[in-house]
Amino acid sequence: MTANDALREYDCNTDWTFVTSDDYSFEGKAAATFSAHTKPELNTASGGFSIKGRKQGKQYWINQDCFKISETFDENEELLDVYNLCDGHGKNGHVVATCVSGMLPDILRRTGYDQKKSLQRIHSGLSMSAVDAETSGCTCLTTIINKKTRSIEVGNVGDSRCLLIRRSSSGDLEPLPLSTDQKPSDLHEKRRITEAGGMVYGVNGGVERVWFTCNQMSIGLAMSRSVGDLRAHEHGVSHEPQIHCHSICNNDVCLILASDGLWDIFQNEQVRDFVNSYIYVYGKELWNPADLARYLAESARLSWEKFSPYGCCCSIGYVNETKSKYMYACNEI
């Protein structure tokens, strides 16, 4: 790789991966930990964990979530951390998620890290590819951290979420969402869908969905934006990411990216408490992002087993206290 290409890149779409080198290590169920990068701008470390959900009688349940961690340079030779998380849904959701996550880093580089242009190209490419994305798709949550400017850009498509944990003046941790869950029940999202001729309603008291017909079957999508889902996009669903920018402050501590498998079972404050407890036990200098990712993912899956084989993806990162740490925890549906 050249200086303008990714220095390190890892993608998670397999059941079990173990890789080591002088610079980074990956272990566990698609787990990952990067060592600290001793740069003058912002020091970072990252890790991740992916584990599929469990359901009685479904031994070969497909892992539909995937993530990719990259360190790269932009066109100005400024060092970036790029974190992407895709949560697939539908029969071929795992295929769509893997394709999107696999293509995104290169297309981001080609578009100058323009997230909207990048996802437009990927979505258009899916419609012309051999991948059956008629009724299958994925969320796409991407965070770009510029280590020189100490800034964060979050782009979100779907109902995955980015949460910043920051330390208050009293020393307590508090959660701050850096993205919005894109649900059909949101008034602005619902207006766009209905103006495009789509229908939004819940069934028997269930969550509101975007409804459409394919092969004489009624299908309901539980999110208002996604990549893929080509039939749903004919009825107002969008692939355009919502962008949120944040300047890293001295009291920012931890960054979390996660799919709905975490957020539908735990509130932001509960996840904050998980992080706080883990850091308290292991200390600011010694805690491991991949271990914390695994802790969150397995906690979510254990809670979901009471109801369904649901899963999640999440990322956590320290941005000021000691070295910065970013973590992905993926617990698959």
C-alpha cells in the first residue's frame, strides 16, 4: 500500500478470525484490537467483537453484521481513522452488508471522503450487480476521525447508532448521541415516504414499518433508510446518510458505534454504565477495547435470548483520557 492508501484495514464478515502482527492483533469471534499509534495528533487504539445470535433449532443462523476498521490518509495527507458498521436484514442481508462494508473504504478515498457520494455509488452499484438486493439490505454507520483536526464526522443510514460518552464537570460519565435512529415513525421520515407513495403503519400494536409488495407478498421494513432494499426505495426509503459533525473536546471520553441489537435492549445510560464499570475494574491505562466489545456483545445476546436471537454491533473509543480507544462489538442476528 502507498502512503495514500490505508495503513491498516480489517474487515469482519467471518465466524472466527485470529490474526497477529507487530502493529495489531485480532482475536476471538471476529474480534480486533489495534495498538496505540504514537502520532503527534491524536493517539488511538481500536478493537472489535462479532458474535451471531442464537435460536433453538437454528444451528446455522447466519451472521448478518460486519464491520471494518481502517487507518488511512486523506488527500491532504491528514491521518484518519475510519470505522464502518453494517447490519444486514432480509434473506441476503449478510451478502449486502459484506459488499457495502467491503467497498466503502476504497470508494470513500475516491470521493475525498464524501459519505453521501460514496453511498450513492454503492447503492447504484448494487442495483446493477449480481447481488439480489430487491428485498435485502443493510444499515451503514460510518465514523471518520481526523486525528490532526481532532474532529469526528458521523454518517448514518438506518437504525444503527453512534454514541459519545463524555465526562461531566463532576467527573461522571454521560451519554451524547451523535446520530439519529431512522425509523418510519419519525415525522420527517414518514412524510418523505408517504409523499413518495409509500405506506407506514404498525400491525397489531407492533412497530411502524414501511410496507410494499414484492412477488405478491407484503413486506414491512422497520427502518426508513437503508442501503439495498431496492423495492422499498421505490416507496420512499432513502440511502442518503444523515451527517453529524463533532469537534473533540477535553471532556470527551468514549465513542460507541452499535447496531440496534444493542440499543433495542439497552438504553444509552445503561451502555454508559457498562463502560463505566468496565473501566473502573481495569483502569484507564489497562482496559482492552476488544474485551469491552465482547463484554457488551455477549451481554446483549444474553438479554436477547429471552425474547429472540437478536444481535448487535458496537464501537467504543477514548478520545482524550490517556490513549484513544475505539471498539466494535458485533453481536449478530
